[in-house]
Amino acid sequence: MQLRDFLIILNRRKWIFIATFVTTMLIAVVGTLFITPIYEASSKLRVPTAARGSIDWVDNDLTYTDRLMNTYLSVANTGPVKEQLIAQLGLDKAPEYSVEILANTELMQISVQDADPTIAMLAANALAQIMVGESESMSSGRAARETLTAQISEIESDLNSARAEYDQLFAEAPQDTDKLIAVNRTIEIKRGVYADLLANLEKSRVLETMQSNTLSIIEPAVAPDAPISPNALLNLGIGLLLGMIGGLGLSFLTESLDTKIYSENQVESVTEATVLGTIPRARKQRKTSFVDTESPEGEAFRRLRTNVLTIIREQPLRSLMITSAHELEGKTSVISNLALVLSHVGVNIVVVDCNLRKPMLHEVFGVSNYIGLSNVLRKQLPLERAIQYGVLPGIPVLTSGMVDDKMALAGPASLTSKLSPHPAELL
């Protein structure tokens, strides 16, 4: 198919294309207006790269950090975390949210979607706080620090008790040196243990700081100003694309299912015959069936006359039948004007109205339809007496005459075959 054929089909089916396109765009616009807007708020958390070793030697464990971030990712989607979120916000159910690891960073992003921008912001921040708490509870350094702190508290209590016992014994029995020495030895031992625990606690704090892998909030969520959905431009773009595709598809589908003939090429392809001429559609409504000889329609009929005369000279053609597939397609206009232009060059013709169902030629030529072809076929009149002359004296007319239902069913070929026209040609 060439571009010209494509444009011709599109022009012929333009209303199908326009209707489909407009309908699709209306659906896109109305759908966009009626979709509930969804807002998204996001908070960012940092997972520092885990370290291993001691105070004197430290090595960053990137593999462990990657596993840890994926662990946090899984924890964020567990039921307990969602229950905490619901309880903190006082909601019936947790809003939609997603947690993702930002590639090539130590960052995690929590995104919450909700129809209320404030709820989206509060939920994103609350979820970030919950994740920080979960990471702290998972920290081994914190557990060790808490154990050391508890042991230090216990030793402090024992040390204070030993000191109180020593003071009391010294006040009541200073001469009992053996007991005083024993209690003092206990105090020194506990003091040494206490000092060791304090040193271990300090080391634990330093190592916890160095090896810290707990989450921290680096960017809290803020209330979004604009929704992320619906995307009006995207929806309109999709509607535009689908409207054009649908319009073109329906246009060409309708064209493929249409059995009507619209062009000379189609006529020649279907009939395997040569087109003798093309008569343009009249621009203005005419009062009569005869066209203005100086108009484009008149010129078209003269070209048709030339082609008809060429065929007549090449083969013994004595009759020419003008017909159409449907009513109101111009049979009467064509035969009337073709007869007119043929008479201008001296061709002897008789115009015969074989349309026994809806005869029209008697009105065009201004003659009576009381007598005509039907009377000749019934042998009620000779052919010469049935021929009439109307508004164009040089053109004899044989009207249909009065017919009955049985005669109306006869075909034009069977009717004209019974005639023996005197002129050289018969239309």
C-alpha cells in the first residue's frame, strides 16, 4: 500500500478515526480525574560498613555489611514491624510501603504510599525509628556492654559491702588483725576485678563504636507536595497513542470489511474491465438532470462520449445499458446527459427506460408514461408509435409504460432483446 492509498482510506474513514481517538482521550482524561491521588514520602537510613578486629587492628567487612542490609530489608517486611507501625500511628492497617537498598551506597530508603500525604510522612518516619530500634536490639556490642555494666554494678555493691564490713570490724574489734587483713584482702580483690571490668567496658564501648552497624536516620521524610499517581501526562500520552492506534486499526478494519467500490482502480480490479469515464459529484443541486455543458460535469460527459464512440467504431455495439447496484446512484443522470452529448455529434439514438419498478426518464424528458416499452412487449402498439419526443426534440424516448408486477420482474436484457431498434444505437 502506497502513502496515497493510506491517506485516501484515512480520509474516507476519518469519522471512525476521530470518534475512536476522541473516545479514548475522554476515557484517559476522565479516568485520570477520578483516580484517587497517591502520595509518597521517603526516609533514608545509613548502615555503616561493619569492622572486625581489635583496637590495634581493624578491617572493614563489606560482605557482612551486604548480608546485614539484606537482613534489615527482610526485617522491615515482617509482621511485628508492621504491628508496631499500626500501633504507633493508630491505623486499622499498615499503609503500603517498600524498602530498598540504594546501589553502591550504605543507604536504605523507606518509601510509604498513601492517599494522605501527612500519613505517608508520619509512617515513613515511624518505620525508620522502628528499624533503628530493631537494629540496636540486634547489636552484639550492645549486649556485651549491658552484661559488663550489670557485672560492674554487682561488684560495686560487693565492694561497698566489704568496705562497710571492714569499717565496722575496725571500729568494734581493732585488735582482731586476722579478720581485718582478710576483709582488706577481699576489698583489694574486688577492687581489682572492678578495675578490670571498667577497662573491659571501655574497650567494649570503643569496639562498639568502631564496629557499629546499627541503623541511623540521615534524612527524615517530609510531607510530599504532589502525588506520584495518577501521572496526568503519562495517562494522556498513553491515551493519545492508544487513540491513534485504535482509530487507525478500526479504520482499516472497516475498510477491509467494506464491499463497496470507491475508486477506478477498484472497479477495474473487480470487473476486469476498462473504466470508460468518471463523472464528478455535482457541487450544486441542479433543477434538472441535465448538466451545464460548460461545467466540469459537462466536460466529463464529453470525455465519456469520446470513449463510447471509440468502442462503437471498434466493435459492432448497438445497445448500451446503464445500470447500478443501488438506487440514487445516478443512472438517470448518466443516460440523459450521455444521450444529450451523443446527439450533439449527430449519433442516432433512442433512450429506453427499462426500469419497470421506478421509471424516471419520462419525467426528465417531459413525456407521458402512459404508453411505452410495456405496450410494445405486450404487442399493444408498434414500436414507432410508442416512441415519443420531449424537451429535447432530437432525442427519441421510449418510456417504460404502465407495468404490472409480473413484467416488473423481467430483466433489462430480456426486454431489450425483443426490440429491433431502427437507429444505429440504443441506450
